[in-house]
Amino acid sequence: MILGVSLALLSAIAFGVSDFLGGFAAMRLRVVPTTAIIYLLSTFILAIMVALGDGAWSSASVLSGSAAGVFAIVGFLMFYAALAVGPMSLVSPLIAVLESAVPIAVAIARGERLTFWSWVAVCLAVASGILISAQRGAGPARVRVRLRTVVLSVVAGISLGLSIVSLDFAPSESGLTSGLVESAVGLIVLAPLLALSSGSVRVRYVLSLLDTDADQSRLPSPGRSRALGVTAGVLLGAANALLLLALRSGSLAVVSVLVNLYPLATIVLSRAALKERMAPVQTLGVMLAMAATVLLALAQA
């Protein structure tokens, strides 16, 4: 049990740090190139894990992975765009709670009955979204949430949640094979986007809508940003591997709760590196979002 807890915490830290580095790199490199770098490294790590593991390939795992891949690439593009626009300390928990809520919504649509604590989590999630988006009482230490950030976060959370639902259809013996397919599909989608963006002004303009207008002089150099993207990709692949090992070594409920604490790492880094500060009401919103995420994770376990 202790091993499972340790692996789950390491996975959460890896997810959170990867998110921060990916969002930070996207400020300089733009969202699509950054996502491509992260996906490439993450896919490489997953391919190694699949080669070393005992996952079974099947048509069901490929189909579920393919569907998840389409939702996931949309989710990650919006995710890194939202993180780049910021503030990361508010975006990360908001996306996390939406991502956790989607499987619950799908369960309701299927006719499943929610537990009391699931409904409590839903209420907390709604309250957290309202508090995080609060704009009154602006001051020099306040971080403000733009409408663009909210839209990107909502699309990211729903898309990533749907990717989880899709992966849930994979056979239990498939291991990481469906996850590898998901990542590979993302690369297949990104490749033509990158190619078209270099030759088409219209495509380049559309993709630029995901990018932020941050002050470039305050950001790391392109070389360092690429290194951050590579590190984010390695950490994302490692986080997925650690999650699998944690699930094999510990309780599903405990592992789910601990891994869903990953926004805490992003919040700590954004406050330390980017000097982001939240209003008290927004801090309360983040706390409610984390509580809702934990309760939703327990409901799905």
C-alpha cells in the first residue's frame, strides 16, 4: 500500500510539473509546436513501456485509443493554450475538476444513480468555477481570468474527460496499448497541422488564435523553451507509467485521489516562478475545485 501511495504521489507531481513546463514553453514556442514536442517525447516513453510490458493488443483497444486520441489532442491543445494565457494557478484546478466531472456526467446519461458525495462534488465544482472567475475588487496582486481563458479551459476539461471515457472502453488486459494509440493519433493529427502552418497563411492564422501575446522579453529563449517542452513530454510519459504501476500496487480509490491532486504542483510552480497571486475568493475557489476533484475521483473508483 505504501508503494502504491508513493508511486501515485510521484505521478501527480510529474503530471503537475509537466503541465507547468508545457504551458510555460507554449508562451514562447506557440501552442501547436509545443504540444507536438510534448506528444513526441510522451509517445516515445509510452512505446518503451508497452514494449517492456504485457499489454494485449486488440481491435477494442485500438478503437478506444483512437477515439480517445481525437478527444485528447483537442483537449491538450486547448489545455496548453489556456495555461499559456493563464493564470496557471487558476486554470489547472478548473480544468482538473471539469475533466473529473465528465465521466460522472456520462454515467448520469447512461442512467446510473449518483451517490450523495458525488452530488456534493458537483455542487463544489460549480461553486469553484464561479469563485475562480470572480473579477470584483481588482488590485495589483490580483490575477484576472479572461473569458478566453474560461472558454479554453472548459473545452480542454470536457475534451480530456471524454478521452478518459473513451479509454474506459478498452479491455482491462490492454494495459498501456490504448494509451499508446491515443498518443500516436495525436501525433498523426499534429503532423499535418505543422506542415500546413508553414505553407498556408490561413492555417497559420487559425492556429495563432491559440497563442498568447505574452511579453517575450520575460520568457526563456526558444532553445530553453524547447528544452522545457522536451522535459514536459518526458515527465508526461513517466507520469502515465507511474500511474499504471501505482494502480497495480495500491487501491484504485487511493491512487485516483492522490493523482488528481496534480494541480497543486502546477499552482506551487506558477506562484514561485511567475509570481501569480490570487484574491482570497479565488483561493477559496481553488480549494473547492481540489475538494471536488478528490470527491469525483472517489466516486469513479
